[in-house]
Amino acid sequence: MWMLLLSITLQICFITELVLNRLISIFANKTRNPVRKLADGSFLVSLSATIATIMTIPFTLATALYEIVMRQTFLLFSSILIISIVAVLSESSGGLIFLFINVYNTGIGVVVHNVLISFLRLFAPLVRLLLPFWNAWICL
């Protein structure tokens, strides 16, 4: 774990040094050849495109998540409406409750589990690690 953090830190330092070196060479060195200027400009355009792409990832994920939840919610409510109409026509309430539970468990319940619960399980080891420290801090 510590080696992973160290390697991530070193990668960030290396990339930061590379970007700062290019920026300093663009603004400070006036006697560069045109090929070097083109290479530095291409690097900065590539860097800005990468940063813009990374900045839009949370929005893209939120949009996809919203679309999945809305699709499943629409499916759930339309299924409940159809089941309610059929239940009123057949007048059986025990079967209706059974159908509602089955629709929930095969539709929106699975999506909620996959999207929220599975995502929160990623942070469970961190919570288990920090919870005793939090309790100790609260009890002080």
C-alpha cells in the first residue's frame, strides 16, 4: 500500500516537473527553434485536452447513473401500473403483493444494490480503519 502511494506521488511529481519545464521553456527561452516550439505547443494542447477529458468524467458518470436510475424507475412504475390494472381486474390481493415484490427485486432493487451498495463497499475497509479513531476522538 505504501509503495503504491509512493509510486503515485512520484508519478505526480514527474508529470508536474515535465509540465513546469515546458511552461518555463516557452515563456523564458526566446531563442528556440520552430520545431521545438511546435513540440511544446502540441504538448500543451494535448495536456489541456487530457485535463478537459478528466474534468468531464464525473459529469458523464452522473449522467449515465441518472439515465439508468430513471429508466429503471420508469420500468418499475409502468410495471406497477400494469400489475395494478390486472389486479383490479382479477381482484386477488395476495398475488398482487407477490408481483410487486418480484418487480422491485428484479428491477430497481438490483440497480440500487449495484450502484449504491457496491460502491459503498469500496470504502468499507477505510471506514473500518478510521472508525476506532473517530470514536476515540468523539469520546475525548
